[in-house]
Amino acid sequence: MLGYAWQSIIDKIISNLELYEYNIVSISFITSEEDLSRKLQKDIDLGIRNKDIILRSISRLSLYKNLNTIKINIEDKSIEEIMDLILNC
């Protein structure tokens, strides 16, 4: 159900943007559980996020595959590499 809600939100935003002349690309960043945990742990260590974010985020990983988006695997990628992937969509 959450994946459907996310897709509905994405569709609503896009429908409002279609009033303008934009090339709209919907993107989801995907990664492994291990990589996600590692990235979130950095935020936890910095005090940016609470510890429970890891389990909540991992439980939602599978929902991304059902979204009507371009999937970009960000595992072990730098910000620069991710930006290049986005620009090449």
C-alpha cells in the first residue's frame, strides 16, 4: 500500500508540472541492504538520524521496484558518479 501511495504522490506532482514545458524524469535510487545500512549509520553517528531509521528503510527497499521510475543503483558510488548517472537518464 505504501508503494501505491508513493506512486500516487509522484503522479500528482508530475501532472502539475506537465502544465509547463519540462522533460520530467522520475528516478528512484536503489542499493543493497548493506550499503543502505552503512550510509544511514554515518548519519546516525553524526546525530542527523535516529537509530530506528535503518530497519524502517530496509523494510521499504522492496517497494521501490514497483514504482514507475528509472532505477539508479547507487551502491558504492560517489556523489559525482550518481550525478553522471542522473544526467544520462
